[in-house]
Amino acid sequence: MDFDIFEEDMGLEVVASKVKSFRIMWECGYGGSVQTSLALLNNRIYFGCADYHLYCIDANNGEELWRFRTGGVIFHSGPAVYEGRVYFGSYDSYVYCINAFNGNELWRFKTGNKLTGSMPLIFNEHVYFGSRDGNLYCLDRNGKEVWRFCAGDYVCSSPTVYDSKLIFGSHDCNLYCIDNQANELWRFRTAGCIVNTLPFLIRDGIIYFGSQDRNLYAVMLDNGKELWRFKTGNGITSIPIFFDNKIIFGSLDCNLYCITTNGKELWRFETTGRISGMKPLIVGEKIYFGSGVSEGKFYCLSLDGKKEWEFQTGSGVYSSPIIFRDMVIFGSQDCHIYALDMESGKEVWRFQTSTNVIAPVKRIEEAPYEVRFRKSENEKRGEEEGYERHVINAGQDMIYSIKSEYTRSSEYKSDSEYR
């Protein structure tokens, strides 16, 4: 039996033995576009590219030091650098661990689908990441699987740790909170996909995150209770930042917002390009961020939302900026890494990836689909798993729980077959 959903101003009311929702997804083809975050360590910048490569370049001048080839596009799965290793995912369904100094592969782990949107988290000698196969994985430092947690749909979310809890989102519209043994503690349901390419903003026991349902949420981490929500004109896939008791974030409605910690708007800055996938950067008295493909600009604002300068690139900017010395550095869909003077916005250097062909990106909005949830482990402990009909209001208490499932064995290879 199918159940209907109704889109209201504050979200969706859903009936959820079989939950219908809309899956919004981006697919990326081959090209030289840079659409991942950048990692900086020891004067080196690491980033993934749609030309199948992870690059390492010199932060001083943009000179290439090495590149590592995978079997697929690297799209929104930014690298994590930790203790001389680089961890990242690819469209070829592998998460990789390579030597940060020379780019030699140490190990890889095969999942059941593409890796996109999820930057690996390294915590307590374990590696956590999500896959489009619907699982959040935990591996040891040698790339061996420890456990996996099965969500209701794609996990294109960078897991975040807080007080030994792991928090991540899914295309099943839920924000999950689990412990380090893959036991679910709570979940919070929105009315849209949750995609975060960088760790969530967490402060004083509150997590702030966006959803494709057009809301930015503030939720208590100890129990998953909503404190407030702030509605924008389109979905939110960028990561908010906290500064001076204010929250700053971008939306697909082309605005950069500044709101209070109670969810009240202070100002907004309007662009003509969507602000997606990236995290604004605040250094000193300046805010730095980029806009999407219809505009392709990189901005510097004052803390009251006034434009200081802008820099025009050849396509969208979805890469979170980093600071090195007196430069702000970011990637563009136009196949370049740019280094600009922080004060003036003048170009210092740029790096061209292996091709100047811009990677095609297609936005997919699929027809309603079904997500099936299991009964709560707490409510039905000791009983066989089944399916149950309940009414859930988006943003309210959740009643379902999914225990981790060990359904696939890992595949391990020591040497890259793509060189």
C-alpha cells in the first residue's frame, strides 16, 4: 500500500512504512573541473578532480608535485590528510589511502556504489565515510572493514564526530546519530536529502545543518530535538560557519545568509549563482566564498555583508577556500586552482588540471521513491524485524531505528590498477 506526502511551507508530512520523497542528485562526467574541498598540509595542497586524479601541488606557486589516478571522477569527495596519509573517495566506488608525500597507494577499499559528497573522517585510528550504496563504513587504519551502518538511501554526507557520537545525513532525508559500535541513538527527519561535503557545524551541543527541503536546522545532539529552523528559497548543501555568535551559510537560492544563533536573519548577500557544497571562510574581518556555474565568481565581503571585491572565474566555484600565507586559494569548475591576494583579490598564480574540458554536471530530480524503515530496536528489542505504519511530521521525533548490517565483504588491493 502506498502513502502520500504533502509539501507544506514548513516541510513534508510523511507516512512511513513506505516513505515517499524526492531524490535530488548530481551526476558528474569526465573533465578537468575541481569540485572538491582543498586540504593543506606542510605547504602542499591536495584536491580531487573530475579527470580521475587526486593532485598534490605546491602552495607557494601552484607547481604540480604529483598526481594519483583512480578509475573514476572525483566529485565532491574532498581529501582528508592525517599523519602522512591522504584519504578520499572516487566514482569508481573505492575509498583510497595514499602516501601524502609521494602519492603511492597504501590501500583501497571497495564499496557497492560511487563515493561522492563524503569526505572521510579519521578518528580513534578508524576511518569513517559514506557511499551511494547506502552505508556508512568504519575501517581500521589498514583498510579492513570493522562495521557498516545501513541507512535508507545514499550517504553523500561527511560524517562528523562529537563526544564519541557519529553524525551523518542521507538521501533518505534523515540526520543520523550513532555510537562507535554502529548502534543508532536517534535520527531526525527532514523533508529533503541531506548532503554535506565537509563536517557539520557543531557548537555547545547543537548541530546546525541544511537540507534540500530549504531549511537550516538547529538540533540538540543529546536527544535529536529541534530547536529552530530557518527557511530559505531553495535547498541548502553548503556548510554553515560560526562567528561572533552569528551563523553564516549559503543556499541554492543564490544568497549568503547571516543569522543569529536563534535563527533570526541579520543580513543576506545576493549573487546570481547558486552557493553549493562549499563552506564560507572567515579570516580577520573578511568573509570569502564562491558562487555557482551561472556566475562563477569568488567574493570577499566585510562582516556586515558588504562586498569588498570579487574575482571572475570561467565557471562555477564549489570548492571551499583555504588560506596560505597572504593568499586565499580555491578550485573552480573551469579546471583551475586559483591563488588570490587576500586583500586585493588580484591573482597570484593559477594551476591548470590535465584538461581544460569542463566536466558536465547534471542535476537529477527523480520521481518519488520508497524508503523502507525497520522497527525501533529500543521499542521492539528481541522481536523479529518488520515494517510498521506510523505518521511522522518532518522535523519531529523519529521512531525508527536501523541496526548496522554486515551484508558485503570488503575487497582489498595493494597496488593501483589505474596508473
